[in-house]
Amino acid sequence: MKMLRVLAAIVILLSAMQASTVSADGGVYHFGFKKSVNGQPPSIDEEGFKGLLARYGAVFTGDMSAPELYLTFDNGYENGLTAGILDVLKEKQVPAIFFVTGHYIKTQPELLKRMATEGHLIGNHSWSHPDMSTLTAERIKQELDQVKSEVAVLTGQQEMKYLRAPRGIFNERSLAVSQQLGYTNVFWSIAYKDWDTNDQRGAQYAFEKVMAQLHPGAVILLHSVSRDNAQALGRIIDAAKAKGYQFKSLDQMSNRTPAPSEQGQQAS
């Protein structure tokens, strides 16, 4: 009996060690999806991370039965275009969220203040734009806490609820740790190659790329460094509204895809 108890203890210990390893490392994923065509819903059904996103309450669309759109911008650095983007959003009365890095915070305090003053959300894009899947839990916390605290100092925004992983790279650890810190990981359902400032193709190109993927509940990812995006934004907003869409803040998103599972809710 004593030997059986020892063997049982060893088995439990090995199982715990294996679970810890999986939780700490797990698979590394680059977010991807099947694009919407002709207004049909996009899909992550073929991706290996769908269950993982659901478990930790991450989203890539809102309610795909509702004519709602969510504008999101990644602001890793400033390319002289964000002020114009804010002008368009103000004119069109459209809310957005700007995911910012430490570099952006340090170099563009006035633009951050303007974002907050004009009613936009400021989200977390990490302090140094690392591959989040390579970081320890402690380093993830440091990256996110520094952005949150510095934005609060500049803008008075005490709450920061939304995170976009740099380059869309994540694993179970980064999802779990960020959820425990109170973040919803926000991915996207409309995007195109817009971040390369040496490969800009004109406002019409940006307009067509976004409009071709338009669908209910879309989370639109745009990079603020893109001249094409800045020049096409007003037309995109007008054309989407003409199709019956409303632009909403992430704080107004009720039904999210994938919806948080019971396990994910408990983990928060």
C-alpha cells in the first residue's frame, strides 16, 4: 500500500508538472482568419486557437447579426497622420480606440490627450512592442502596467480594459495573464497590409480593401501610419453609413465573438 501511495504521488506530481509546462509555454499563434466576402461572416473555425480565444474572453468581432462596426487603430509610432484621422472622426462623429505603445506615449503626449478629450478609448499595445508569447507573466504585467500608468498620468484615463497583442502573436500564457490583469484581448475581422509605409498604394486601394470585407459586427484594424488609410477614412465611414452601418465604441459591444466560455469567465 505504501508503494502504491508513493507511485500515485509521483503520477500526480508529473501530471502537475506537465500541466504547468503547457500553461506556461503552450502553442504560439499568429492571429489569422478567413476574410468576409460579400458581407458574409468571417471565420476562425479553421484556426487552431478558436477555443483558446473563447476560454479567455478574447474577441475578433462583435455581434455578426447587427449592423455595427468598431474602428480600431494601432499606434506604434507617429507618422504625421493621426491629427488628420482625429479630425475626420470628429467631423463624422465616430468613436474609435487607439492601441498605443510606450514609444507613442513618450513622443506624442498631446495627441494622446486629444484622443481622450474627444471621447476615444486608448488601449494597450504594450510598452516595447515585444512578442508577448516569449515573455514571463511578470514581464507581461510590467509591459501592460507601464502603458496603463503613463496614459493615466497624461490623460486621466484610469481604466484600461482592452489589449492588442503586438503583431497578433499570442499564446495561452499571454491570454491568461492579461485576462487576470483585467484586459480583453481584441483581435480583428477586417484588415489588409497597410502598415508598410514604403508600400502605400493610394486612398482608393485602402477604400476598396476595407469595403470588400465589410460585414456586421466587424472590428476594423487600421494602422495610423498609413497615408492611404488617413486619406480614405472619411469615404469609408460615409460609404459604411450609407449601407446602414453604425460605428460604435468597444464599450458598447454586447455580443462578442468568440463569446467567453464559462471557464474563461471563472479565470478572470
